[in-house]
Amino acid sequence: MSEQRLASLPIAEQQAHFREVVSDALSHAKSQGATEAVAEVSESKGLVVSVREGDIETIEQTRDRSLNVTVYAGKRRGSASTSDFSAQALRETVEAAWHIARYTAQDDAAGLPDPEMLAMGPHPDLQLHHPWDIGADEAAQLAIQAEQAARATSKLITNTDGASIDTFEGHFVLGNSAGFMGGYPYSRHTIGVSPIAGKGDNMQRDYWYSSARDWRVLAKPEDVGRYAAERTLARLSARRIKTGRYPVLFEAPLAVGLVGALVHAASGGALYRKASFLLDAVGKPVMADHLDLYENPWISAAVGSGAFDAEGVRTAPRSVVQGGVLQGYFLSTYTGRKLGLPTTGNAGGSHNLELRSRLTRDDDDLRAMLRKMGTGLLVTELIGQGVNYVTGDYSRGAFGYWVENGEIQHAVQEITIAGNLADMLRQIVAVGSDAVTRGARRSGSILIEQMSIAGQ
């Protein structure tokens, strides 16, 4: 079937065709002598429109399609891919993967998931597909509205780095020789704007964005623009502070990064390579005892949702951290076998993680969290990487606000914050009710008892 003909079909019919392609690939792999095989067919399309100073700057339209095949010759593995779905290309791709598998080194951890771990279906509809029928002109107008709202907020907004609309959708089917077959359509849409304030040597830039699977729940362009401008204007008072040790409050959009750091350290790839400070940490305290970290792959329309992971292993809600104690890692079939543990259904990453504190009250918004901190640093931007997951050492450039008696005094720039992740996670004093979702993680602002700050 031609690419144009396939693209014109309803998603349900495209999915049915993809299942046929996957089945044909698996059958051909078996005929070649493969002991096991996996095939995935996917297609996606996207539109990105960016504007600057009221004019369209770029329009990018993308369309990608691929067939990825992995075959096993016992414990030897080979993979190949193509963007051509014709019968001949399918056979050649399978044969290329088989040729590679026959000559690779044996790996005892290689192979499909155990059959009892697979999500054999039927799979629930988690409402992950909300296509946005929007053209470049309309997208540009929405982006311009966001930029204009930012400029109109104050005369101190003197320029912008632009605004953009990003819309993306796709679908896939994954199948393996153990009998698993599953797939679904999905989407994600984003609107963002980045204003610039000030002149000469006193210029600052910040940004804000709204992102969701369903375009109808995105924040209004004008609201995104105004809030981005307010964040930018607040930075104009920036100066350095004295070096010392102070309480540090991570704004909610950055707090999810601390959750991400925990996920990285608790992931199988880092663990079996012994590149994590959380080796042998299951059943041990890794966070403050009032904290829980919950994973729920079944939230409707959420970015991190899925009935199965990237290997077809069924997913399920679980407690990752309970009362500060680590309950489990994030493992794929391969990394689990390397560690002598079963997969946790996290091939491809974590699913909808939410950090909760048993001490949080409904009125613990950002203002309340500033009062809890009293005097210290509110961090709103982190610069660079600076995380050593082997030792847990943490050092990042930062921008934020100096707080005294629970009130913001001025912005702070040209500083570095440092600590150790193992200590930081255990020294979380409070989590705010001002929760935001960024990707597959959700958290309120996080207050850490003390960190080192290098200033002047």
C-alpha cells in the first residue's frame, strides 16, 4: 500500500495494516531460523511554527515512518530498520537483522520478556490521541497572540526570542513472537513564549509554556505570554549573594528534575553498570520519611500513560517510595536480568510519577513555602548538568530569588548550588501544593534544609 493511500485511511484501518506488517515481519523472521523476534511499525507527523516580533520565523512540517525489527539467534541479537513498508523491503530488513544476530556476541540477558509478563490484551483506551486540525497560518496567529500578550505586559519587555506552536501525533503497533500485539495512536501539543526585558547590560530572558496531549486543555496563548513576561520582569533586579549554606526552595517546574534524578539513579542501566549511588537501596531510606513517590501508568490523557511498556510488558500502578523507603527500581527485561530481578514494566522510561508529602496541606502554595523557608534561596532556573550519579555529587549553576522572612527581596544570578543527591533527598523538609506536571513527572515546590551556595 502506498504511503499516500495509507495516510488517507482512518487510524483504525492504518492500525490494522500495521498489524499485518508486523505479523509478516515476525513470520519471515521465523522462516529464517530466528528463535525469537520483535517488530514495531510506527508513523508520525508534526507541525512547528515559530514567530518573532509578529512575523513568522520558521515553519517545520515533519512526517516519519519506520519498521524496526529485532531478531534473536538464541542469545545473540540483531536489529535493522527501514522506512519502506513494501514486502521486499520488509524481507530485506528482517534478513539484515538475522545476519547481524548470527555474528554478534552471545548475551545471556538478551531475549523477549517472559510470556507471563506481557500485556496480552485487550488493552484499555487511555485517551492518548487528540489530533489538532490546525494549519500553519492559524498556528502562527496563536503564537503571535502569545508574543503580543508578553509585549503588552510592560514597556520593560523590549524584545522576545519568539513564540511557537508545536503539534505532534502518531501511532504504532508492536508485536513479538511470544504472541504479544498492541499499539495505539497518541498526540502532544505545546505553546510557548520567551520574552526579553531590559536594555544594555541589564537584560533578562525567561519563558513559559503549556503542553498537553489534548490541545483543548492548553492554556490560552495570552495567559502563557503574560506569565512568561511576569517571570522575565522579575529577573531585572538580579545580583549576586554571599557564599554560604542556606535553605533552598526548588520551584515546582525544577522540583520535578529532582524526581528525575532519583529515577535515573534507580534505573537498571545505571545500576547494573554500578554507576549509581542507589546500588542495593531497595528496602532502605532514600528520601525523607514523610515522602511518597507513586507511579500510575493508567491516568487518562497523561503524557506518561500506557497499558504496556516499550517491550509489551503490562504496566500497573505502584509505590516507588513509601515513607521515604525505596520499594523498587525502574527495570526493563534486559536490565532486570542483568541484576537478577524481574522487569518492572519500565522499558522506555517511567510512567506518571507524582511526589507527595504527608505533611502537605491544601494551602501550601508557593507563598506558604517561602514562609516555611524563612530566609534562603528560591531557585527558578538551573544551568548545566553537574550531576555525578556514581557519587551523588550535585553542582549546578542557578538563577533564583533571595528570600528573607518569607518575602522575596531580589533576583539572584551568577551563583552555583551544590550538595549530594543522597543528602538532598533525605533533607527535603516540605513539598508544596503548587504541583505542576512536566512530562511524566509531577511535584510541587521542594524545600531542602540546606545546600552550599557559591556566590561572591
